[in-house]
Amino acid sequence: MITNQIHLQILKNISQLKTDCSSDYQWPKNYLGTDKIYHGFSTGQIIDLAKKIIKENNLDEKQTIDLLNSLYQKGTTYTEIALAAFILSRSPPVLKKFDPKNLDLWLNYICGWAENDVLCQSNFNSEIILSNWSEWKKIINQFVEDKNINKRRASLVLLTKSLSQSDDPRLSKLAFQNIEKLKSEKEILITKAVSWALRSLTKFHQKEVLDYLEKNKDTLPKIAYREAYTKATTGRKYNNSKKQK
């Protein structure tokens, strides 16, 4: 049962939103990988709702975390999960003092790449992670060994933004370490995360990435090798010189 009053108000707000999508939401739901009710709202609509909630409630740090706890633990729709991430991204005081242990709870309630990435990749930059490195390193090392695939994906996705913003060796060392631990997995949630992490590394560590690809060509997921090699050598994810069939 939902007891957070702001969460209850959010549900009323959601019921008043309209979508231009067709009534058949199965394809986008499958594409996003979510296991929750999917309304078909645009990202813009969800962001506007996040701004409205923040403005109308003047949330402090504790109230924000309490609301996010409720949205993740009690939310039954993709909208609630995405909204939680957008509220966090628009709460600088919370992000500045963010305790990464919150993610250990929230990631228990997400499903699929979209729910994972809107939380883990979009919100945490190099300044946030490096300013509290010991705690972030601890939780990321915990995630890479977790039986929950969403946490294993997060162990790489949490680093992608920072890797493209900073050449700090602590970030690259941890990224290569976690890529090595996860490269043998076959699930697309992991293989695409391995690719993403390698591609992010190319900005400041191009030679290291190329060396790693050469040494691990036969053990990396094929898609990860292909996309990372193309990014490292051309600056693009895909080789646009080849005609797409």
C-alpha cells in the first residue's frame, strides 16, 4: 500500500495525462524491457511532471529520498520509475550528497535497460562519483558480483558518463576490471553494457581500448568488440561506410 502522499498525488496526475500513442503499447514495452504497466507517455511529458512535483512540493533532501523510495518500491508503472529518475536528476542538493547505497535498494525494483539507464547513466557524473570515490567504488564492486542482472549492468552503466568526462585512472581501471568480469555473459543487458563502457573509454583511453580489444577479441561479445573497435578507430558507433541491409 502506498502511504507517501506525494506519490498518491502523482498517481492522480498520471491519470490526467494523455498520450498520442496508439492503444497498442506492446512493442515499445517490449523494446524498453519493462515488466510494468506502460502508458505510452513521451519523455517530455514525464519530465514536465517531474518539474511540477518538485515545484509544488518544495522537497528537501529527506523528502526527495522518501518519495523516490516509494516510487521504486511501490510503483507499478514505467511512468513512476522514469519519473523517479527525472526527479532525482532535477534535485542538485540530493545528488551532491547522494549515498550510492540507495541504488542497492532501487535496483531491486527495476526491469530492463530503459529503467536501468534512466537512473544509472543519466544522473551521476564524474564530479559526483569521484567526490565520494570510496563509497562508489565499494557499491560498484558489489554490483558486478550480484546475482541481479540489473545490478551487474549498473556496475558498468554507472561509469559511462564519468568515463567520457574524466581521464581519472580510477574510473578506467574499475571499468576495465568490470568489463573483464562480465565479458563472458551472453544476455543483451550485459553485452550492450560492455560495448557502451568500452566506447566511453575511447575518449581518453583509445590506445588502451585498442590493446584490450586485440587481446580479448575471441572472448568479448561480438557486438561489443565490433562497436568498440569502430568507435575507437572512426569515432562512430557504426561503420557508416558499409551499406545497411
